[in-house]
Amino acid sequence: MKKGIIVFGFAFVGALVFFGCASSKQSQEEVVGQHAKTFSKEIKKKVEMNYLLYLPKNYNSAKEKFPLLLFLHGSGERGSDLNLVKRHGPPKLIDQGKDFPFIVASPQCPENVWWSTEDLSALIDDLIQKYQVDEKRIYVTGLSMGGYGAWALVEKFPNRFAAIAPVCGGGNPLTICEIGKLPVWVFHGAKDPVVPVKEAQQMVDALKNCGNDVKLTIYPEAGHDAWTETYNNQELYDWLLKQKK
């Protein structure tokens, strides 16, 4: 008698499970056709980046914080050899003995990829945490691919920076007004066969149309190498140091 009751009990529970599954499946069925949906998921990402770091001579003795200059190299300096980053720009000048009054961070982009704005922003966060960085005086400059990277970075995070100085690069003139009145000084060679000067002119025109007092320097006889004259010009660094959020 008891055995029969036990068998009946299992049969009853099995029926509940069956009907429960069927009911659950029915409740998950979607209405056919096209409908608006929303996807949201948090994804964690590991960021790893090699970079050259320059600290001013008086860094350890000074009590105040220092401006930060982020330099983004061109496509030819990508890879895993940091010596490549010393080919042009501030890292080259530092290697030759030039002193700067600010911290200079020169990251290296891996081979076969483009500058990631999220990765660069994470690097800046790390620099702020580890070093005496004045968050009101963070500047970014870059040449060629680095010029594109600089434009993209300030458009993505306009409130992080006090000024931008892109060299022979370009960006999206349709969205660049997102940076508002951020101080900008653009440099380009008039005879650039790699990145046409119109790339710079479009960005400058767009910024002027939305009220930005952007500066533009075009070298009449320069090709793609607009960076040598630009980074050898002390006026650029004097201008940067005057900019503050």
C-alpha cells in the first residue's frame, strides 16, 4: 500500500515538472516580427601598454603638481620596441637632451592596431594615480596616426584635457564640436601626400563654425613631415603651458 503511494507521488511530481517546464517555455516565447530591444552588459577589459615616461629635473624637489603632455606617435612606430617611439616628437628631443617643464608620457601602440581612446584614458588615470599630475593641465599631441588619435581622444573625453595640438592628422568634422571651446592648435604640411591638408582644414572650419577659436599653422612647402618643425618650435610648448581648465 505504501509502495503504491510512493509511486503515485513521483508520478505527480513529474507531471508538475513537465507542466512547469512547458509553462516556462511558453512564457519565454517572443512575439514574431520586428521589435525594438535593448542590450546591456558590463564587460571587464585588461589594458596593458608600454610607454616612455619623462619626469622634469625638479620633479622630486618640487611640491607642486606638474602639467602632463601625452604624445601619440605615428603608424611607423607601432610595435613592442620603445626605441621606435624616440624617432620623432618630444621623446626624440628628450633623448637628445631637451628638458621639459612637464611630465611627458609617450605610449606605444601595438602592431596592426589603431589608438584606443579607452586604453589611453586608462593610462591617464594610472598616471594621475602614480605621479604628481595637475589634472587641470593635461595636454595631448600626436603626429599622423597619432594626430587622428589625439582628435578622437579629446572628442571622446573633452573634459579631461586643457589643450590639443594635432599634427598632420584628421578627424570627424561632423562631431568635433563636442569638444566645445577646448584650445586647439592644428599643424599640417600644404603638400602632404599621405594625409591631405584638407583633413586639417575641415576640422578647423567645423570648429570655427561652432565658436572655437582654433589656431591653424600650415607649412607651405612641407609634405607629410610637419612634425619636425612643429616640435622644434618652443612657441608650441609655451602655448600649451598657458592653457588650463
